[in-house]
Amino acid sequence: MKTNAQNIKAVTFDLWETLLFEKDGASAERMAARCRNLCQTLNRVGVKASVAQVGDALNKMIFLLLEKWNRNEDVAHEDQIQLIFKNLAKESVMLKEKWINELSTAYVSPIFEVPPYLNADARTTLKWLKNRNRLIGLICNTGLTPGTALRRLLSEQGISDYFDLMVFSDEVGVRKPDSRIFQLAAKKMKVETCEIVHVGDNLKADVWGAKNAGLKAIHLLSDAGRDKIAEADPRSLVSISRNLGSLKKEHIKPDRIVTSLAKVREAIREIETT
């Protein structure tokens, strides 16, 4: 049975390894820069700490983050900073309100020091959708870089104006694959979930999550633009994010599989006429 092409009213995208690509080793470079920058800022405001101590406090905070992420919940950016400070200073020093902006800048700056790069097919794909009057959304699980910084990054990349909606997990408190984040995007765009196609590289977060929420899903299956050094380390957040948990790969069925973002246009046409 054929459906009217207008039944697909919106297309949402994952961010990492879909619209933005990484070079090998970028994750480790950012982590090193984050520890270094936080250490310098803390020492400047009078809290004595070494890079190693900051790294230890950051790792403890990440452990708490992972507990939340396993429940598809997320932690706001400022709360992450407070957790790091608490792990570092214990009860000996109280975090002062006037330090938060400086610490936030130090925490966020590595994404601009070691920036990802734009998928070469991103702009033409987004332009194609915009020219066909499709709503365009972004549904992104954040890690240590908050949505505020990612908005700035996308603006600097020259693609932020294509989006009608951006949803970041640290701002809404819920993460993919939880149905609620997809449903929230649908509600904000004023469309039904069945009228959305979601595009992403992560089988669990993007494909299983979208399908479970009632969206159609296109799986971007490609090794391009992935930090393979981080993926090879089972302790890295990049590696952990790709873990299927109890799900079986063969049980996750996208509506289409593409090997590049350029092929998303054809996949959407096929979905619209199936």
C-alpha cells in the first residue's frame, strides 16, 4: 500500500558520526585539554589542584554520569561541574557562584580546541530537505560537551539555520534511546512520531530508539569520521555509547540502511513511496 509523500513531514538527525565527524584520537585530546584547562582555572581562583587530581575527579564524575545514562537520564552541564568540584575539593572548599562561568569555559573549551569536522554531505542533505519544506530536527545525546556549546559549534559550521529544532539530552534530562526524547521532538515540531524519519549511526540509540518511539529510522552504516582509537578502548565514552547491552543486532531493523549521508535523500524517497 502506498502512502502520500507528504506523510513524512520531518527528518531528525543524530549529531556525532552522522552530521559531525571525528578524527582518530580526538576524544583523548579533548579529555587531556579539559583536565589541563580546569586545573589552570582552579589554581587561578585559589583552589590548588594538579592535572592528575582533576583527572581523577573527572573520572569519578563520569562514573556517576554513566549510572544516569544507563537509565537514559542525563545531568545538566552546571551539575557536572559541581560534581567534579565536589569530588576534587570534598568538604574543604565550597564552590563559589562567581567561579562557575570560568570553570564552565574551561570545561567546554576543548570542543573548540579540538573541533570535530562537518560531514561533507551534511550541508547538501540539509539544503535538499529544506527546499522540500521538510521540518529538520536534531536529537543529540551529549557527553561532556553541553548543548549550548554544540549550538555554537553548529553555528560556526554554518548549518544551524537549517534546523527547526535542536534537542540536547543535557537540557531535557533524558537520552536516546528513551522514547520520551523522540516524542518531545515530535511534540515541539507539532507532528506525529509516525511522520518523522530519524537518521543516525548508532543502532541502539538512533535506530532501536526511534523505531520504539514510532518513528521511521535510517541507519547510517559507515566507518567514516569515527574516532577509532576511542572506539577500541572499552572504557571510553565513545565505546560505551556503542554498546548494545542486552539487545541483539539482528533484532534491530531500520527502515533503510545507507553508507553515506548523500544516500539519505534516496532512502527518504523510498520510505515515502513504500
